[in-house]
Amino acid sequence: MMPGELPATFVKGFHNEELVRRMEYRELGSTGLRVSKIALGGATLSGLLYNDFDREEGIRTVQEAIKSGINYIDTGGGGRRAGLPGGYASDIVLNETIPVLEGYVKAGKARFIGITGYDVDVLQECAERGKGRIQVILNYARYTLLDNTLQRHMNTFRELHVGIVCASAHALGLLSNSGPYAWHPASPELQAVARRAADICKERNVELGKLAMYHTMQLEGAATFLTGMPNRQQLRTNLNAIFDGLTPHEQKVLQYLRENVFTKSYSWGSTLSTANRLEQLQ
């Protein structure tokens, strides 16, 4: 879409037209759908992750997000994923799961097929072996200030015309001034790295979460950047990172963190183990 052009999801009198015209919309792989550059994750809009979730604030956050031009909301729940090695996992996805989903598409009960919850190499293997059968990949916390794993697979996904949903720029709350909740799967060492970054940001009156969101959105080839936003303050911070970028001061702090704190790619373990850990919270 051309800058300033209104998407098909725009409703005059409901949306904030000025903000919608400022929002960037991108093609989601081969689906023909155009989605906002930032997407709203549904997991944080419940008591699943936060015991102190404010339902009324959550409702207002969704309303403001949509009016501001966000037209992609992730509401996927999920069953437990099989803890199998990559080759076996892709066999199950392609030989058992995808055929069932293709039946739903044929029956008109679904339009497209996407997969998530596995490590990036497994997602790539599924996309390659199931060429043309998988339209969307959702991968989380694998392109952040801490971890750049997803970047190494982007060329393959683009060549296969698979839409990429790059989720969790904040690494499930790890990259924020307030820090993660107690259930976070990161090791004490990794949490210490993130805490150091947060302390630096606090000293300089900068929100680490905004820097993290800005950094992740520089990934070329992703259709949208999915993030949980349980309240309007976080929503506005992320929208500000999209619409206005960083101030010179914030840019300076981000560069300092890249050179002195986030000096290598870290990981807290497999995406699969993290997904199953989150499902245990339900």
C-alpha cells in the first residue's frame, strides 16, 4: 500500500483516520491480506500471564488499538505441542496436522494455514517440505535485542512466500524497565543481563520496552510485529515507536546497550519448552 492509503478494514467514523493513514500495512505472505505493521497479542489480555490483569483497561486497550489502525489481533490458544526432535515434529505437522487443516480450508471454515510454537529451524523445515501448503509462520522472541535467530532464516521464508509474524519484541517482558514476571523461563544469568539494561535505561529516563520494540521492527521481511499490550500506556509507547521512532537521546541509549550489554545472541531454551511452560499456566 502507498503511504497514507486507507486499508480495506478502515471504517469511517470509527477509526482515527489520521493514525490509520500513518500506519504501515504490509502483505502477509501469499494470503492477499494486508496487516498493520504492529499486531496486538491476546495472551496479555487475560489472567493467563498476569494475576493483576485489569479487564476494563484491557477492553479500552483493544478499542484504542483498533481505532489507531491495528487490524491484526492474535487470539490463538493452543494445545500442548509434542516434545519431539525437529524431523519427527515436522513429520507430524505435515502428515497429520496440515491435512486436517486443509480439510477445514476446503470446507470454507478457514482461509489460510499457519504454524507456530516450534523452534525456527523446525518452522523452516515445515515450510520447505510443505511448500505452498503453509502460508504463515509465527515465531516469538527470536528477533530481539537478546536473540537474532530468526534473521538467519528470513531469506528462505521470503523465497517460499510465507508470511512472517515476528512476535514478542520484549522477550515475554524480559526487555522492559519493569522486568519479567516470576514464571519467565530465562536463566538467572540472562535475567541479570536484561536487568542491567533496564537499570541503564532507568538511569537515563528511557523505557527499555520502547527501545526493544524499535529494534525488532527493523527486521526486514516480516509482515507484522506482534506484541502483548495489556494497557493503553504500553500500546501508546509501542505506537510511538512506530509513528515517531526514537529521539536522539533514545537512539544514543540503544546504541550504548548494543555495544555494552547485548553483545551476543542469547537464548533461554527452545521455543517448544517455552510454549509448553506458558500452557501450564492456563
